[in-house]
Amino acid sequence: MNILFIGDIVGKVGRKALKENLSFVKNKYKIDFVIANGENISNGRGMNENHYNFLIDEGVDCITLGNHYNDRDEIGNFIEFADEVVRPLNIKCDFLGEGSRIFDCNGAKIRVTNLLGSAFMKEEVNDPFLAIKPIIENDISDIHIVDFHAEATGEKKAFAYALKNSVSAVLGTHTHVQTRDAQVLNTGVLYISDVGMCGSYNSVLGDEIDSVVERIILHNENARFKLLEDDDRLFSAVILRFNDYTFKPESIEPLYIIKRKGE
């Protein structure tokens, strides 16, 4: 079984990167199930209903979120009925939706869990390890994939090792830069510190360069991050391979596809 996990989709350029690559990747790599992180899909912050429908129409089976899960007020109008969406499990506030779901894929039970990290993040969250323990103890899935939306690579990797062989994969999201450490841990867990993003290639983490320089480097507090309407497109993802009979994790392969403007 082959599962595709797509990194943070950032704004219009990210949506275009997904649209022009997803069908090709699914066919080439014989993908059975698609997961995408959609927390930045609507102008870089949150997910509105239109873009939720866009992802479903494009063939995404499961959508995970992150620290911007509630940046669009309208998400409260549809998330309760959006069975494909998995929001952070360990948020402290009372919020609609589910933090862990099981999906059926050709008879196989695939669980997807979304967690927020606790290091260097602004959000107050429950301990991610304690939050996931009850789910693991009562899990009936064949494959369990964790989207760990966190800042610190050390926290992500320590978390993956702490879970040992109780989950199938721990995939880092949030930093928008694909890391070079995709591996099968010696505990049997598929791992990468960050899957990366889908968005503007000539950017700072998906945002227009000058707006970030003005705010971060030149300390202009009035400057606001902007997104480009068009740019070279980056598509970042990983392919997770599992044994068709035992569902044991076998390999993780990063994808990093760049398409230039005009192509």
C-alpha cells in the first residue's frame, strides 16, 4: 500500500502546485490514499469551505490542520460535517471536529492523528504524548500516521522515538522546509522532521520575499506578510510504503518537484 502525504499548502500558488502535480504523482507511484496538510491553504492562514471542497475535488482523502486551524471563522460552519478533516488533537479549547480519525482504504483501516508541538509554539496545548496515548492503547487501525505540527526538530524526533513501534509514521509539518532526514527509524516508524510545503519557490516559507525582509530583518512593525499570486511552484510530499499483507512500514520517499512559471 502506498500513501501520499502532502506538506503545508500555502495560498494560491500552493493550490496550483497541488492541482498540477497530484494526478501525475498518484498515477506514477500507484498511490492508494492521499493526505494533505491544509492549514495554510486559504491565503496562508486557515482553511475556508471553498478550499476544503477544492482539496476533496482534487482527490485528497484526508486533510490535516495545524496552529492556524481556527484562523477562518467559517470553519466552525462545516468542520463538524467534514469527515475528511483532522484538526489538532491536543488543543486545550473546546473545538468542533476530530483530532484522530480512521479511514477505510480498500479494506485497510488507516488512522490519521494531528498533533501540535509544545516547544516554541504560541498555542497552549495539552502534552502531545499524553494526548495520543489513549488512542494508541485502544487503536484498531492497520496503519497509524501522525502529522506532528511542530517547530522544533528535536521535539519531533524525540516524539517519534518515544512512540516506538506503536504508530506507523510520524511526519513533521509547520516549518515549510523539507528536511533531509527521511528514514525508517530503528523502532520501525517512518519519519521525517518536516515534509515541506507546496507554494511559491522564490519566497520565504511561502511568503513574498520583500514583505518578510521588511518585517523580520528591517523591523518594520507596520509591514505585513504577503503572498504572491504567481511564481515558480514547489510541490513537497512524501510517499509512505507499507506491506500489502502485514501493513508493516517499509519505506519513505520524499518528493520535491519544482515547476517554473509558464510551464
